[in-house]
Amino acid sequence: MSWQQTAKVIYLRLTSDEHIDGRDIMTTKLSHKIGLVLHIDETLEASQREDIEQVINAEKGIGSARFTERRPHLMVVEYDPELISSTRVLASIHHQSVCAQLVGPI
């Protein structure tokens, strides 16, 4: 791996309430995946949140999509911008009749 490739490595470090399978996630290889936070404007039941997670996770280019445990109105999505855009992720949520906004990257 050359110096230029090494400079492109992106690390994502999630906070303690943002785990997958009980493990912190950190990418350690060359990756174009980035993370974003979505704010859900309405209160959703746990089953509704799970349905949304399944739909988003099924999209091509999504690494993971999950609601935060302590802040169920926030969804963290890791995605590859070469395969899917943040606006497409947002549109997928809107297609489920849920109001949401892009907050920004992590």
C-alpha cells in the first residue's frame, strides 16, 4: 500500500451506544464508506424502527443502518457514496411514510 493509498483510509469510531453485535466498528482497510446521521421527526415503535433498518440495510451500497439505543430518533448509516447517495438513503425512509432529515456525517 503506497503512502497515497494510506492517506485515503477512513476510520469510523462509533460511540458507546452505537454498537453492532456488541462490538465497536472501525474500518481498517481502504474504504470509501462514510457514515451519516439521520434525524427521524416522529416517534416510532421498536417494530417500525426494525422495519426501517431492514429496508435501508437491503439497499445496495449500505454497510449498516441502525437506530441508536439511547436516542431512538437518530439513525446511523454507513454507506458507500460510489454506490448510493445520502439523498437516496433519505428517500428510502420517506418512501416508508416517515419524516426524516439528514443531520450530517459522523
